[in-house]
Amino acid sequence: MNPTYLGQVFKSALDRAKFLVLNMDKKIYGIATEVGYRKLDTFYKRFKEYMGKSAGELRSECGLILGSWRVFKITTYRTAYLMLVS
């Protein structure tokens, strides 16, 4: 296979992973397997190389987009809060 083609396939998988991280309330490992990565360490490494930050960092910085709302999970010692920002 052509290396350029493989690079495009991986890039589109990571773009889809970014979309899922920001728009779906799924675990990161579930997203990794959904976009075709069998080894989580490879997914984490490639995602961070491509996006400049980990999937967890991206989600916590940008929040989860639900419709027209952006949801941020704020966790304290015993309580988890959701902050909705329109």
C-alpha cells in the first residue's frame, strides 16, 4: 500500500476520533476501538501527536458538545458537577 494513502486513512480516523471525543459521552477506549485502533497505547500516542494534546485533555478543555450546549465536567472530592454553557 502507498504510504500517503495510509497516512490519509489514519488522519481521517483521528479526525473522527476528535469528533467523537467532543460530541459523544463515550469512554476514550471505546472511541479508540470504534475508529479502528486495537491497541490503546498506539491510539493515545497517535492522537496526541496529531492533535497536540491527549483525548482526555481535549475533552476537559473544550467540554462535551450536546446540541447547542457545551458540558464541562467539574469534579470535586466527592461530588461531580456538570456546568452547562450555551
